Amino acid sequence: MRTKRVKRIKLLKGEKMMAFLVVFFGFIVMPTSWVYTKALLSETNIELEKIESKISSQNNANEALSMQIDELASIENIQSIANESGLSYNNSNIKNINE
């Protein structure tokens, strides 16, 4: 019986380099870049959460100040301050300025 000889195909230098690059990028560079990208995305999401929290607290502060403005601008408050200062309340002399 004869044994079959298997011919080995010799790769050229350029082909070896290309195979190395494919393996290098496929198993090292791509997973590393994927992890790095996910880390950046996570960091960006954390910053976004912080900014949204600051916006929410500022909106609450703005609402509180708006309520305080409305309270100070009420007719009862104006009349009481006018009476304390010895002034009389005359509705025809009052002009409202709205932004």
C-alpha cells in the first residue's frame, strides 16, 4: 500500500503578514476598542445623569422662586406694605409690567 503524501502549501511572506494582521485585529484590537468604546459610553451616560440632575434641581429652585414672586406680588401683600408705609392703595395708579 502506498501512503499519500500531503503537499504543504507554503505561504509567502506577505500572506503570513496578512494572516498575522487579521488575527491581531480580530482577537486583540477589536475587543480592546469595543471595551474602550463601552467605557466611554458609560462615562458619557454618567455625565448626562449628573447634568439632568442639576437641571432638575435648578427647575425646582426656579419654581420655588416663581411662587415666591407671585406671593410677594399679591394684592394683599401690596396693600399691607402700603398701609405700613402710610400710603393708600389706589388701583387706578398701579401699572403691571409683564415680560
